[in-house]
Amino acid sequence: MKEREAVRYIDERRTEKHCFVKWWRNETDFLDYELIDRFIENTAANREIGGIELLTMDDMWNELKNIGAKVRLLHHPEGAKVEWLHEGSSGTNTKVCDYNPQSLMTIFDVETRGNPVDS
């Protein structure tokens, strides 16, 4: 599938709940995850990919848990928050951020060091 075909796939199947894409190369040697809008912006017309799957916030939350991210959903009067424990240069850090697509993607990228996940 060409990336442009993947964009058509997204346009045809995306609902308001879909925020992320999981995609893989033809070689199926890794999976990568991106915000849908970022994926579309970085699309090359003729680059081949193996496939694509649309993900919701719940799906991405499960992916974070699957890679071992230490995250916990907190319910606050002003909205849902994510408590994230991660290792930094000064030891374990705790960060609380909004439960939104950008935060989940940032956590995922830090936890995977921006590298695709082996399939």
C-alpha cells in the first residue's frame, strides 16, 4: 500500500474517536505509531508501507501499558490526567499531564526513545 492510499483509508474510516495510526513496513519488522495528523503531514506519495490501523485514545492507552510505561489515569474535576513515572537523568520523575492525544504520543515517544516497536 502506498502512503497516499493509507491517507484515503484514514479519510474513509476515521471517526471522531480515532486519534492515532499504527503502521508497519512491508517487511513487518517494526510497528510505528503517530498522531493521525502528523502521519498525514509526513506522507510521501509513492512510499510503500505494509499496512495501517486506526487507534482510539483507549487503544493507545493499552499500547502504553503494553510497552511497560508506568502510567495511571487520574480523575480530576477539571478533566482526566495522566500520572507518568519515568526514568530521567536525575532518577525517577513523576509528571502529571492532560489525558489527550498529544500527551499520550509524547509519553510513547519518550518510552520507546522515538524508535519503532519490534513486531
